[in-house]
Amino acid sequence: MCGIIGYIGLKQAFPYLVGGLEQLEYRGYDSAGIALCADELRIQKAVGKLSEISFEAGEGTIGIAHTRWATHGKVSIENAHPHTDCGNEIAIVHNGIVENYRELKACLIENGHTFRSETDSETIAHLIEEFMKRGFEFEDAFRNALRLLEGSYTILAIRKGERKLLGARKGSRSLCIGIAADGIFPSSDVLAFLEWTDKVIYLRSGDVFVADDNQTVRIYNMAEGRAVTRPVDCITCSTEDAKKCGFDHFMLKELSEQDETVLRAIQQEEEGVRSICDTMRHAFGTFFIGCGSSYHACLAGSYIFSKIAKVHVNTVLASEFEHYEDFLTDNTLVLAISQSGETADVLDAVNAAKRRGSTVVGIVNREGSILTRESDALLMMNSGLELCVLSTKTYTSQVVLMAMLAYALADKYEEGLKKLGGLYLDIFNLTSRSMRDYLEQLAELLYDKDHIYLIGRELQYATALEAALKIKEVSYIHAEAFAGGELKHGPLALIEEGTPCIVFVAAENKAKILSNAEEIKSRGGYIIGVAPEREAIFDFWIKVPEAEELNPIIQIIPMQVLAYELAVLRGLDPDKPRNLAKSVTVS
């Protein structure tokens, strides 16, 4: 899950590369580097967030750059990209994993190559060098090197003396090319070049491209064994979406947008929604798959489908889905959820479904992403750019879309749209300044705690899981969620005097969950209630309206705010939590 940007054109590459990296930092912020190609190949690398790095401006109209999220090798200057060959003539940046790099590296060392890093990526530069030593030109050496690589990847490569920029994409790694009047911008995300052009080519798996000084791009697909053309599309999002607009952090901006994004989520073509429901009615088994917050949305969706449509669905972590492949048929429906549309585990699961001929419906936020092109049918979240690493507005949009499908499946489509649209004012109030001030008081009570526990039943169990994820992602406080009925099967051993526990209460399960809260209270726990009404057992009460089957949308919002306030009080950056990145493109 690294960010890649390149430039070849009529102007100096350096400002474009730095500007592109600033937009890509959500993909990784362990280290960063730039390679510029003029008379010589000049490399600059540094460890840390981009805001902490000062690259020295350099000459050259061709260059590549990278911001890293470490997978192979520790965070260090040596392991930062770009990587070079032995002669420092070839530079590459890479996103993905070279699964057979150990074998390749051993052969290259035997042939006299010297490695400087612990990464799998450096192998690529040396492979290109090895083929050039055997007499191949740069382009052919690049293609031959690709044929030896196992795994999914995005790669950009430049070479001293060559007026070309090469790139390739395979599997669940995104690569697109921005087309502007004065340059060509290959990148892992349109956001990197959106300031300079809204024209983009989305490459497909197996595509290899060559961009040159003549502002031309040639594309060859290795799987098809021929030159191909790809359409030039227009990007619909704007650079305004990538600005904080007066908010201190993107997280605060994005969670505050949810009154609007919920309304945008339900702006779907009715015919498309009903078509998906028809497929579900006739499917032999339906699976909801996702990772992280998207998985929690799937879990909430499974309860919502049960309550509204009386339909059973299977909810599976995308990373575990391959173990269910034997259950899939050509009559199975797989609903795959991913904010980015690039999550490797989700795309691997989709590939497993396609091997069995199953129908895939994607719920995605990012236009042009791989999942949008791999899905048989599609629902866009319409949330706009989400640049904070944590999912906030896209999580609620995912739950909204599944509720909308459930209403449609139950022949309550118009009623459902009205109920979902009616959440606007409640969400607005829950993200208000007064609510933030109130939750800041709770954060002051919790910010120095080592553990926070959360419990809920049914829909509220899914909410508890998502709330725990938000708290630990951004505040680094250990937060763990349990189904209320599971307390007596082990977790009560964790409760001691003053242990904070957040309890999610809904009208439907009020008596049972309050009984569970009493079990915690009697052992000295500090009870924080998320509920429509104040209960005597609560030490701290967060008031939320009762929304019945839509409670997962309403009840998670104060938890997002609480997680944000905890991070701020602890002096942390809510937008860039340690060890995490937004687009998880490694399995």
C-alpha cells in the first residue's frame, strides 16, 4: 500500500513529483524518495512523513517518486524507494510484493549483483540490469524482467540516457496515467495528478506502457501478447475535495460531512437497485465480503437484511473468503465492499468468486478503481474523497446502501428511501460543535486509559466492533468489543475497578444489554451508555435517537467523534495513524 507518481514532459519534473507525493501520503508515510533523470540519475530518499522531509529541487523532465508503507524490510533510508541497479543507471519504484524475490535475488547475487536493501523491490532493478547486460534494449529488458516476477505489482522505471518512462500493472495493484498538455503522469491514484489534469487512462492487469518525450503513450498487454488501446476517461472529483476547508484534520471534515453523504448514497438508479435485488432473489447463496470497517458494515448489513427482508446472507472476511470457494457456484451472489476498490484481499476474493462463475456486485467509493471494472453490477457510495486513513463517512454510506437494498428486496423501496433520508437532521446534530464539546469531556476521562471495552447485541454488536476499531486505530488505546451475551464466557475476567465500558442500547434489546451492563457495573466497571434514554446504570450518557434497523448509522457517529477527540488529546495525528495506510494493497 504505497504511493507512486511519475512524470515525463516538457517541464521540470520535481515540482510535480513532490506535489503528487503530498496527495498520495495517505497510502504510506514511513519514508519517501524521488529519482530525477537528466544527464545523470539523481536519487533522494528520506525516512518519515513527507511533511518532515525537505527534498532538494533537482533538474530533469523525467522522474519517479514513491511514498512507502513498509512490507519487506524495516523503515530505513536503504529500504526507501526508488531502488537502483548496481551501476546506478536504472531506478524503479514498486507497489506490491515480489513473491519469488528470494530465488531471484539468489540468482542475481550469483551473477555478481550487489544489493543495498532488504526489500523485494530492489530485485526488479537488478533484473532489468541483468537483461540489458545480455544485450536487450531498455524496453525489452523491462518486459523480460516482468515475466520472471510472481505476484501483483505496480512498477515505474527510468534509466539514465533514456527519454522514456516505463510502467506496468499486474493483479490487484492500480495504475493509471494522467494525460496533460505538458506532460504524462503515471500514478497509483488519480489524486496525485488531479491538480494538473482531469484526463486519465486506467490500465488493466497485464498492461505495460512506454511514455516518451513526444507525449505519446504506447500500451502492450502481456497476457494478450499484443499492443492495445485504452480509453481516455474524465475524472469527476475536484481538487476542492482534497482540501481540509477550515477543519483541523481530514478526519473531522469527513465525519462532519455525513449528513450530506448519507443523502448522496441513496441517489442511485432505481432500476439498477431492483436488478441487484432480483439477482439476490434467485441466487443460491449470498455472501457479503469486506475488510476492516467494510467487514463491520457487512455484518451490520446481514442483521439489517434479516430484519427488513427476512433474508439470510453469509458474512465473511475477505481475507478468509478463499476457504469458502468450494461453496460457490455460478448461481452464487457475492457482494464485495471496498472504499478504495483496490483492497487486495477483496480483489483476491472477487477473483475466487469469478473462478466459480459467481455474480459479483461491488459497493465502491473510488471511481475507476479495479473493483468497479471487475464487478458485474455496481453501487457507488458517492461519498467523495476520503483522505483520512480511517473510514468514517464511507462506513455509514456502506450501511446505508445495504439498508437500501434490503428495503428494495422487501418491496419497501420508497419507504426505505424516506427513512434513510430522514436521518439527515439527526446526523447533523450528532456531528455538531456542541456534541464534539460534550464528547471531548468524555475523552478527557478516557485518554490515559489502557483498555476500553464495548458491548452490544444484534445490530449493536456490529456497531461495537466498528467503534472499537475506530478507537484503537487512531488513539492506540486497546479497545475490544464483545457481544453482550459473551461476557460471562470469559471477558468478565478483564473487568476491574474503573474499567471503562461503552454499552450500545436499542429499544429492541434494552433489557438484555442493560443486564449485561449490570454484570460489568457490579465488578467496578465505569459504564458509558450510548442510548436514546438515560439509564440509572450509566456513569456517562451519550444521547442518540432510536432509529430501529438504522441504529448502526446513528450510533457509530458519536464513536467516530470520540475516537477523534481521544487522538487529539493524546497528541496524535488522526489522519495518519502509525502502521496503517488507506489503500491496503497487500494481502
